[in-house]
Amino acid sequence: MSELAPVIIVAGPTASGKSALAIDLAETFGGCVINADSMQVYTELRVLTARPGADDEARAPHRLYGVLPAAESCSVGRWMEMAEAAIAEARAEGLLPIVVGGTGMYLKALTEGLAAVPSIPADVSDEARRLHKEIGGEEFRQRLAKLDPDAAERLPSGDSQRLIRAYEVIQATGRTLTEWRADGANTPAIAGRFVTIALIPPREDLYTKAEARFDAMMAIEVLEEVRAFNALKLDPALPAAKALGVPEFTSYIGGELSLDEAVARTKQATRNFAKRQLTWFRNQMQADLTLEASYDEQMTSQAKDFLRHALAKD
């Protein structure tokens, strides 16, 4: 593998089978699977975030899975730094970098670069999270409106992560995120070309697979995982605390919901999330190969044929 081996991106919504496809490709082409899922970076939530298991990880090298404690926040910039290092390491080891995930902002940053927003001091970030926790999402959004009206109008009160990000940026720099982004993005940090494979299954098929996967999770100690997570007593504004299933099963454990209600709400939240991901990938990603189906052997064969041809160009 050359020093500037292309970076393969396998993208798609939750439960589309992108991780299984990435592992198949890694086995065939000597690849390293690199995580681009914003929740799978956290150590404590292996089951709920459907991280690859030990058998999967034994089939090919994996990077950036479970590498951060939930007490920390993985920003796009932080993930980019880790991804850049992981891709460089894969190339140095003669492995084909295969980046897989459904977090659109990670993939967009990887392929297009990041706006040059300065690092935010920890005390500013801590104060923004503290204020959000104290006054709640709607009042926090109203305060943001006085500083950054565009962001406050664009973001719903429930989108705590991006509200806090907009607030901390203007507090620390005196400029809004929109103003920073208007300066233009940096060129991609990764040298070489990208080859993107997107899995875009029919919506109802995706919903069925997502629910089946969740039912399987319930048999492997989801509740124990959430109880252990809650025992950490983390700030509920942290990204990991928003992972699908954590708020719902926390409410069940606290006696606010029945188990059936927690399961139903988690499944609905997962469907809503999958729908948003489908919309993003259809409108925002220009893939070199789009597979309009969930993972199966025929799709894998098609992806391998495509990738053989793409790699032959190097």
C-alpha cells in the first residue's frame, strides 16, 4: 500500500450494515476500519451504540472505537485530529484506511476541511454547559439569540450540543460560528483522494432492521449498561448522555416510564434519527457508489468489484 493510499469512506444511516460491509472490505483489501460515529468513540456504551464486538475486531484492525471516556466531549475538531493520526498510522502499516460511520459532520469535515475556529478555553466550555444545565434548553436558546440570532433561530431548544457550541464560540471569540465559517474552510487535512461508498436503504427496510437490532440488544444487558453509565453521575448535557436509549432507559430506571414505554420511545427516537440521517446522506453526500439496499452478500460483491476498479487507478 502506497504512502498516499486512498481513503475509503463507507457511510450510511444506523442499522444499514455499513460496519459489516467495512469489515468485509478490510478483510479483502488489507484495510484498517476507522470509526466515524460520534457515539461509538465513547468507552462506556458498547451495547447501545452497537460498537463492533470482539469477533468483528478480530477480523481486521479497528481504530477510534471506545477511545474516549463519556465524561469528555468529542468535537468535530477533536475527531479530525484522531482520524488524521489513525489514517496516517494505517498507511504507515501498509493498510488501506476505511473510514466508516453515520455522523455526517465528521465525514464532511474529513472530505472538505474545517472552518478555522480557534480552540475554546475549557473554562468557557464548562460555563456554557453549566448554564445550559441550570436554565434549560429554551431559556438557553433565548440567551443565545441576544448574541447569535441566526444560530438561535436555526437550532431547536432540544439540540443542546450545537446550542452550547454556538454559545461558547461567540463568548470566547466575539464572533459567531457563521462568521467564522464565512472565512472559508481549510483544505482537507488528509492528503490523497477519497472513495466514498454510501448505503441508502429504503426507509421502511431500515426501520425494520433498526428495531430488530434493538430487540437483540435488549437480550445483552442494555439496562446494566445504562445503570453503570448513570452511576458515573455525568453532566446530562454531555454528548454521550444523549445517546439513543440513555435518556429513555434512565427514565425507566428512575420509575418515570415502564419498560415497554422506554423501549417504544427508544425505537421511535431511533426511527427519527435514521430518517434524519437518510435525508442528510441523500442531500449532502456525493458518493462514488450508492447502494440502495441494506447489507447483504450481493451488495458486498458489488462494492468489492467497484473498489477493485477504483484501487486499480493508483
